[in-house]
Amino acid sequence: MFSTRKLTLTAMFTAVGTITSHLVFIPVGFAKIFPVQHFLNVLSAVMLGPFYAVLQASSVSLLRNLMGTGSLFAFPGSMIGAFLAAIVYQKVKKPGAAAIGEVVGTGIFGAMMSFPLSALILGQDVALFGFVPSFLVSSFTGGILGYCLLKVLINHNAFVTITGRLEK
């Protein structure tokens, strides 16, 4: 796919993530879980690849924080999840693999990387695995939604129009 098309899709996904960030979030302790981000991460991972998926995730996290609708925990969770989803998808070439990569990347690794942010930067007392349950719920919900949309796009051959390739 041409880099202009990838950049345009990245900007569109970033806009959707930013616009919906004040509508669809669940406050859990210090974090605000945002399933739409994980949905977008799965789409970006499959349609755009690792670089643009991480660019989209970091852009939405930055804009959410600037607008006051996000938390610092959005950065490690979304970026690690997007990267792992894209890498796993590139290896396996199955949309389900991207969803699993997103859940593992955000739900486990991203949650664990939020521990140092909480302890060192924010001065909050939390357990190492304290963020895992909420991050897992959020990433699982968004991952399933992203997987379902990808399956619909692939089954109706819309994926060919968008990305220029077809993979089932």
C-alpha cells in the first residue's frame, strides 16, 4: 500500500480514537480504559503494519492526554499492544492473531509497564499486576470488536479495496 494511503488511514483512525475518547471510556482507579483504542490497534496492525499502528496508538494517547480524557497509562498499553498485534499478524497472517497480540501486548505487557509509571512518576502504591485485570477486559473487548470488523471486511472483499490485498 502506498505510504500516502497508510498515513491517511492512520490519521482517520487517530481522529476516530480522539473523538470517541470522551464518549466511550470506563474509569478504573487511576486508569481510564478505552476499548475503542484496542479496536483501532487491531485494525491498524492488520491494515497498516507495525510503524503506523504504533504511530496511531501514540497519537491517540497523546491527544487524549492533551484533552484531559486519557491517562499516562494509555501510552505503554496502547503502543505495546499495537506493536505486538502488528508483529504477530505479520508472522501468522490471521486477523485473530492480531487480536490475540493486542490482548497480550496491552493486557499483560502494557499493564506491567504501567507499574513503573504509577510507582515512580505518580507516586501511587499499586501491585505489579494491579492493572492487568482492567487492561485485559478493555483490550479483550476492543480486540474482539476489531477482529469481527476485519472478518466482515475480508468476507465481503472490502479489505482488497482498502489495502490492495486479500488475506483470509
